[in-house]
Amino acid sequence: MVNESLPQVQSKANYDPITLSLFSNRFMCIAEAMGRSLKQTAISTNIKERLDFSCAVFSPTGDLVANAPFVPVHLGSMSWSVEYQLKLHGKDLKDGDVLLTNSPMAGGSHLPDLTVITPCFDENDPTKIIFFTASRGHHSDIGGILPGSMPPTSTQLYEEGANIHSLKIVSNGYYDHDALHKVMVEDPAQYPGCSGSRSFRDVESDVKAQIAANNKGTNLLKALVQEYDLQTVHSYMNHIKNNAEQSVRKMLRKAAENAGTNVLHAVDYLDDGSPIALTITIDPKSGSAVFDFEGTGPELRGNLNAPICVVHAAVIYCMRSMIGEDIPLNAGCLVPIEIRIPEGCLLSPSPESAVCGGNVMTSQRITDTVLLAFKACAASQGCCNNLSFGAGGKNQETGEVVDGWGYYETIAGGSGAGDGWNGTSGVHCHMTNTRITDPEILERRYPVILHEFGFRPSSGGVGKYRGGEGCIRSLQFLQPLSVSILSERRSRAPYGLAGGGPGATGLNLWVKQPKEKDGKVRTINVGGKGTMQFETGDCLILHTPGGGGWGKPEVVDQIEKAEGERLLKEAREWEPRGSWADKAQPDF
């Protein structure tokens, strides 16, 4: 049964600041321990190598209490999943139950992100939920029309794989293998053109790893309650939330003061021209604010629609990022904020709309828009550069199911500069916080050769503080494969601020090997989104966007020009005639 009688929140004067810091770190350490357990027991490259997962602790009502620094788009939206399952199963939950969900209508971000939720019961009262632990991980393949379950051209949710509103994956301590197989393999294959999971064993293994990670968290929470007592632990849980709330209110008041107005406005655009508009109205007295997305474009036919929980995740991330204090990301960050989203827009899509790109792409653009409204920093690459490839699944002509696999990765780019700092080159930033698969593991597990992975010169925006450089990643495939790219910022550059220049737009190239011996190699710009059938020897070269610059660049450019001339003079003095230095200065 759900706990209906939480301790009353004590006033600010009734807590000890040192103990508050202690509990903040204890809760964060519990989430970190869950993450270590998940990483050690998972087998997929997505979770074990790329760290595309998040773990967190939630209150008995589903509010985010604390987390480790995992993936922001997961952390800010997982509470929606916990609250949804609580409303659905609250009074029926028992010790030993574990829930699985991924549906955008149930708080999910996009379908490959499977969320496992475990209630933590009071040992002195087995009917009373005292916390929830939850973990969300991006799985390698959950079915759909393409391997990797991130189809760039999906227009319906069912095309993106298994859609699970709620599944009691563990009931009273008993794990349900058959139920998972049904929702992951059998159900997705019933839709036209779709397959079930092409790597079910990997998915099942990683789901079990998530269950184990949650169990680790519940045990540590029970130990924390035993060390203190439930009332003390819950009281400081509330104090942590209140502390975050007051920090956000303070930041909002300061933002209105610095801007000279309590109304902030910004608009940014997806590559197809769809606007994401935001007007922020701040109450300088209370420190509360209304974030109104009126003016945002309508629902899209493609998959860049973002579930409402993703919008909240982007906003809570921005609030936490702009606070100059070391506090855990938690539900208190959104208490002073009212978020208004027009019905029918791309940030409030219908239940059947495709959303796989909204979580990884539109979330980045929402972040850029919020930060633009506050003039906090220049735009980062604004893209996750989603690459997926694989083979197998259901043959659409014969209906035969062929064993297969899917691989997925996101690729780093440049972050935006700010007032006092340069952007960072080659980094996963904002709503993502993942790594990329090590070359050795990539080439050992998959039929691919990584020819190049490095910084993309001159892709960061110029300015007093330069934007970070994007990356170049070149992959050659060793067998025929289906290859998909889902990317943004290919036509609209990341903005600079305060006179800084924009970052470079991205570019996706397909180097196609000739079919005939006397044929020529073709280099094709495949655009921002597409699926291609690569043949053996074909290459994909991705140029990721750079970050925008900050401040007028004239002085910096003069210094760089002078330094370049000095280096060239030294090279001419040391290199013999006909060297690279001579060739670098052609005759006109």
C-alpha cells in the first residue's frame, strides 16, 4: 500500500546544514552504487561501454530525491514513470514486485529506454512503501522496422519497437521470462513491416541487470533507515527538495535582475523549420516562473516529437545547470516553475506519434532554447548524431524470422562557449552524458573498421571565447548492413552569443565503393536522416557540429593571425625549399 502519511516538512531553521549535506551525498552515493552494479552486470555495449543508463532514488510519491551524474534526459523524466506506475498499481504493490515500462504515455522518453521500477518497503511495516528505486537503460534492439530500434524515418510509434505501458516483470519474487518474451518479441512483430527484438537475450540480460541494480539500491536505503530512523531520513529527503527549490527561486530572481526585465523570450528551430518558442515570465518577489511554449510548431509526421516528460527533463536540467551551488538534481528544481505546453504541438504529441528522435534530438533543442532565453551560453552541437546499424529480423517478403543484432551509438560534438570560458571539443553534452564504444570493442564485436575518430578542425564558432570543435568519425563496413543516421543541426547552425560566431553545421557522407572494377568511388551527402543498405567496403563519414562562440572575435582573430604568421616564418627558416611551407602559400 502507498504511504499516505509522510512526515511534515520542517521549516528551514529546523535542519542542520552539515547533516543536510551528508544526506544529499548519501542519497547520491546510493544511486552511484546502483550504477556501478548495473555497469558490472550488463552485457550490451549500450550499457556496459557507452554508459547509456541512469539510476535514481524516488520518494514514496514518485518525486526524484537524488541521482548520480548519469543521463539528464533520463533523470528528469523518470519520475513521470514512477508516478504513473504508482497510480496504476499503488495499493496492489507488494514486497518482491518489480515493474517494467517504456511507453511515452506512461512517462517513457522513447521506446529503447526501458525503465525498471522497484518499490522499497518499510521492514517494520511490509505494507508501507518508503522509497522507490528505478533504473533506465537504452537497449540495443527492441524490435521495430529497423535494427537498433532508432529508425530515422519512422512516422508511427509501433515502427520503433515494443511499447510497454506496464509489466510486472517480477511478481512476489518470481521473474516472468515468458511475459518479457511476449512484449519484446511476439507483440512488436505483429505490426506491418516490423520485427520483434533481434537480440532478445541481450535485452533480457540487461533487464535482469537493472533489476539487480534496483535491489542494490533498496538494500542500501533500508540500511540508511536502520542507521538513523525513517522519520529523520524522510525529513532530510524533504529538506533536500526544499533546498533545491530555494536555490532555483534565487537563480530566477537574479536572472530577472540581470536581464532588466521579468519576461524572457527565445525561439530556435529544428532543421525542418519547426519552431520551438519559449516565453518565461518570472515573479521577482516569489522567484517563481511560468515557462510557456506557445508558438511551438505542430506535431510532426516524423519522429522528432518529444513527450511532455522530456520537456520537463530539459527544463529541470537547465535549472540545475544554472544554479551556482552543489546540490543534487531533484524534484525541488521544478517546484517554482509552471510549464505550459500547447496541446497538439510537437512537445505534446498524440499517443500514436513517433518519438524516438524527440528524446535525443528535440530535447537538445529545448535546452538550447531555454539557455538562449537566459543568455546563459552559446548553443552546443544540439545533436546526438544517432548512428545505428545491424542485420536480421523478419523477412518482409517471406515472413521468416532471421537471428540478428543491432548496434547503436551517439557521437560527440562541440559545446558552446560562455562568458569566461571556451567550449569543450568532442564531448557529449546537455541532455546526453554517455560515452562512445572503445574502438577495440567496436571492431571486435561488430563487422566494422574505425578509420578515423578525432576533432573536426575549425568547426567551433569564433569569438572572444571559442566554441568547442565537433568530431569526424569514419567507419567502414565489412559486410552488407542496414545503416541509419538520425541527426540534426545539418542545415541550421548552433548559434553564437554576444557577437560570437555560430558553430559549423554537421555533414553525413556515404563513400560508396564501385560495383564494377573500372567504376569510380562515389561520395554522397545522405542528409540529416536516412536509412541506407551499405555494401561491403562502403564507408560512413560523420562530421558532427561544433559549438557556438561567445563575444566579438576581432581581438582573438588578430592574435591568432599573428601567431600563425610567426609559426609559418619559423617553418620557412627551418624547412628546405619545396617543403610543405612553400606549398601552403600558392602563387596567384
